[in-house]
Amino acid sequence: MHLALYRSERPERFEEIIGQKHIVKILRNQIKKGTVSQSYLFAGTRGTGKTTTARILAKAVNCTCSDPGVDLPCGECANCRAITEGRFLDVVELDAASNNGVESLRQITESVQYPPTVGKYKVYIIDEAHMLTDSAENAFLKTLEEPPAHVIFILATTNPEKIKATIKSRCLTLNFRHVSENDLLDGMRRICQKKAINIEEDALAVIARKADGSVRDALSLLEQCINAGDELITRELVLEYTGGAGDDFYIELTDAIRTGEAGTALADIDSMVRIGKDAKQLLSDWLLHYRNLMICKYVQDPSELVNASSENTARIVTQAKSLSDEAINYGIRLLSDTVNKAKFSTMPRILLETCVIKLIVGESAEVRTEPVRINANIPVGARTPRTESGTPKEEPQATNAYEKQVQSCPNASAERAQDVEEPQPLFEQKFNPLEGAPPDRHIVEFEANHNLDEMWDRICDQMART
């Protein structure tokens, strides 16, 4: 069976791990001194090597190599090969995303009492530990605090903030960082040389940039380009396979923005979308282009910081000089906000096109969406109208329809007349079905102690009279 590149090229020893040198140094020193902790918490973003490092640590503590000149794990002994093949009885992996209940943790807490079958330590690797339920975490606390001497727990998570503080305090926390682009380049270059793959350095740089610090994402993109079957993998091919556009497109698009040619910019975007480019990817890469403009404007030699060819880097430097600091800053803020909105949009192309117009006309493209606030506690009839100059307008002597209705009713109570003189908020006014009510009143509150049956009878009687 064919294995994916990130599985077939998974590191088997500490020196093969891409990046994470600070963690490798800590674990190697613990193994050398014999001070391995009994519980670890590996925290970091996806694809940074948490589970791979946990397996290598399990090999190191169970490695049977006795050669003092070999760093553990050796990767060649029977125990190391068994762990690599997933058939070592004393290394147990649990996916907490699908086994997050008390029963799964209870099986672990019961099995830790038994000594290891083959190796020196029993290693439990709990992946996605933040998915454990509260009851499961509580059931696991005592065992995690005082495990047997032959047991090592390794918890891996992408969301350490969701794990209880009582569990964190019982573990040695190691934070996995984003892998740098240089480390990704070195790792992919080594794999390509091993597999005799002909690929340009600029193409590897594009893959490393798009991976965003994830080794697994980088190897998945690399495998996608390899499977195309090209004799030479170039930068243009990588951009075509990953849905991106070249630097020339963003340079010309930004030039159209600078000169105010909205029609040209929209036509360029339309041509890219027609050939299958993703609008979200165009937004992200355009934001990166504005970042390159900022770098080229302030850094004297930006070749090391800008991932582009020397020719395009020179063009970006020229373009950055023609733009003001405010224009670049506004573009970065606007594009960053649009990228975040596009993640949850089903029509990102419209957001991209709207962003083009805003970059040209500026803040005037924003539409005021704040609602006009009205004091809901003041009835409409009690609001004082104002003239154009802002001064209060005198009330007419004629009474409104509500006052006429009260005056024409000889049986109106004195309290009702007082209500007319001092109007109450709509939500406090009482409604009597036998008395007049303002025609524009829509909110009615009945007294809580009123008998509904009696009220209904009175309403029916009143309706029959009219």
C-alpha cells in the first residue's frame, strides 16, 4: 500500500526531526541523565511534530542498544522497529477525539498497574487531549499525579487552553513552535535528494511559505507537485497546482490600484477566477504582497525577507517607493480584515472586488450602518418636535385624537385624564378594553392579577355593543 509522503518520511530519530531543536535538546538531556518525566504535555499547532516526537521518546526509553557512542533511540533494535511498525505492546496510543469518555480513561487507569510486557516503560500517548470530557479528566487526575514508576504519559494537544489547570500542573509542558521556512526548505531538499526529484529552489520556497510552519502541510503540497509527473518542478508549476498567482499579477494589480484604474483591476481578477484561481487564495497572496511592499520600503536589502525572484524583488522595491506609508498601511489593514471575512463567506470573489474599490476610493466606500437610536420609553405623542434650526417647536393648541377621545367619554376616570397629561412609557401603560386607547398603540400589558375569563367576557360584551 502506498503511504503518503508525510507518513513514509516520518522521522524515526531525534536528529531527523525538522525544527523543534529546543525540545530535542531537552528530551535528549533527560534521556542521557536518566531524568525522564512521568507525564508530558506536548502543545502546538497542527503538523509541528507532536505525535512523532512522542513516538521517538517512546523508542528512546525502550531502546535496547548498549553502544555508548549511539544516541538513543538507535532505530535498529527490535523494540525500535516494533514501535515504528505499531506492534509494540507497551506503547499505547489513544485518540481522545473519538475516545474521550470515562470508560476509555478507566481502561488506562486499570492497565497501568501491570508491569510492561517487553520494554522498560509503558508509554501512553493521548492525542487531542483537549477533547477529553470533564468527567474523564477528573477520573484521570489521580493516576496522572502518582503513576507507577514504569509508566510515562504523553498528552498531545493543539488547544492547551482547553485543558484543565490541574492536569497542566501535573505535566512537563513543551511548546512546539511553527517550523521556520529555512528548516522546511532543508527538510524538503533532503527528501527530494533522497528520492531523486528535480525541483527548483524557488519552487521549494513557495511550498515552504504556503505551509505556514506545518511540516505535514509542506510535505502534502510537495507530494501533490511530485504526483503531477513533471521532469522539472518550477515555481510556476507550484503556483498552478496550489491555486496561487505569480508575483507579476499582484504587481500589476497594485499598479492598477495606485493609478485608480478600477476597471483594469476587476478585469484582471476576473481573468484569474475564470482559469480556476481561488478568490480566498488571491486575497491571502495579495496581503502577502502588501507585506512585501512594507518590507521593501524600509529594509535596505530585502532579498532575504521577500520570497520572490531578484527581478520581481526589484519591481516590488520600485512599486513601494511610489506608494505612501499610509496607502501601504491601509492596504494591509483592509486586506487582513477581508481575509478574515472571506473564511466564512460563500462568495469571496465579491469581497475581493469590493476590496479593490475600497483601496481606490478610500474610506468613502464605507457605508454608515449605525442605527438611529430612539428613546423607547417616550411615547411618540410625547416627543417634542424641533424646527430646522434645532429649537423646540411650539405644540399646536388643537388636541390630538387621543385627547379628543378621552374628552368625548363622560365616564372616563380621573386617573385616565391624568395619564393623558403625564404620558407613561409604553411598557408601563395599562390597557382597559372598555375605555378608549390610542390608535397607534401596539404594545399592551394586562395586569397580572386580572381574571382572563372575566376579561374575555367584557371584551365580547363591548364588541357586541358596538
